[in-house]
Amino acid sequence: MSLTRNKNRARLSPRSDPQIHRPNSVDMQGLLHRERVRLKKQARELQVETLNVSTMTGRGWTIADLMKTSRVDILCVQETRWKGNKARELGERYKMFYSGANKEGRNGVGIILSSEKKEIVEVNRRNDRIIWVRLMVENCTVNIFSAYAPQIGCSDEEKDHFWSDLEEEMEKVPADERCLVGGDLNGHVGQNNHVISRIHGGYGYDERNAEGERIVDFAVSKDMVLANTFFTKRQEHTVTYKSGGRSSQIDYLMYKCATSFSSDGLGYGN
């Protein structure tokens, strides 16, 4: 098993089988959606990324090293497959808080934080698909969610349950606090942004599918922006999963729209 740096992005399973997992080699470009979360009043930026790791077993130090090399402050990870609800040190500067895999040993989510200039106020573990932390960053409160949505082959009931759970957790965040969701949401939001231009920038990949409609509906209901779609990128930097000639974009960072565009809230760039 190795983590390598190249232009290919390892992603989760093909559409046909939700039980097929990622290959054991995950490349650095898998940290595909990278944003600088700017706390403008304090002129402080947080580098936030999201990655489905396939498994964290044997990869902790390697991922910590890659975060250091890429200057990543916060990494939302999915499909960790670690058991239990714990925290673990990764190297000298990083700590991972995680919500464990289900009884079959699947799923699992976590958030890896660098130790610099962040005070952990609260850690909330909903289940094996949702975890979030409340941080103080230079007198600014930031809530970071890591989420792993059910794959296409899962039942509608399971998908409904996930989005309902995520909604319930987000309702616990005060309206005046910053909020970001990083996750493998297993849907295509597409390029079309008719009617929803306030949350979709029009730079998605491929056509929107049913799972993508769920993502868009959630973003609209929570007044969040799909940050991936607001920047023009080369196709190889937009695609987050390649397998058997198929390509797709299923990893996203979403910002709370009410504060993302205010002069004293979160800004973002690429």
C-alpha cells in the first residue's frame, strides 16, 4: 500500500456495486477539492480538504506527512473503517477525531486537524457516516463536518436517513457561526445551474443524477454553496473518481452561504 503523488485520482466504487471499495493505492491528488477558508477579520486562512481514504489502517503517518507537505490545516476523511469513537495522534502535529465503522466494518468518518492556532470546543459523532467539530480559530467559531453519503446502489431509505441525520446535526449549529461540510457525497451535481446559481457556480462535471439532486436540494435548504462548482479547473482536477473508463465528481465542500460571502465571514479561493 502506498500514497503517491500523481495526476490520477483514486475514487470509490463503481456505480453497480456499493460494496466494492477503493483500491489500496490512494494518490495525493485524491485530496482533490482544496479551499482556503479565509477568516477575513483576522486575515487568517485555513486550508481545508476532503478525501475518501478507503481505509486509515497503516496510513496515518503517511497522510499526516502529505498534509504537512501540502500545508493542509483540516482534512475531512471518509471510509476510515476504524472501529470505535476515539481520537488518535498522527505524527507530531496532527490529531484525528473519528466516528467508527459500522458492525460490518464499513464506512467510518473522521476529521484530521493540525495543532496550530485552533482550539477544539466540541466533538460530535452522529454515526458511522457523520462527524463534526466546533473550533475556535483566532476568536472565530468554525464548524467542520465530515460526511459520507450512501452509494448509488444503496436503498432510498438509507439515503433518506443519511440526509435527515445531516440536517438534524446542522440544525445544532447557531445561525451566526461559520459552517463547512466536506465529504464523499456520492452524487453528480452536474454543470447546469439554472435557477440555483446562488449555490451552484456552473462548473460541475457531467450530468446531474438523482443523488446529485439530493445534494443540491440540501444545499438550497441550508443556504450553502457548492464550492467545487465556483471555480474553473482542468478536467483532471475536477474529476474525483476514475474506473473502467468512467469518470465522475462526487466529493464536495459546502459552505454556509449566509456567512461565506459576507465581508466579515468566510471567504474562499482556489
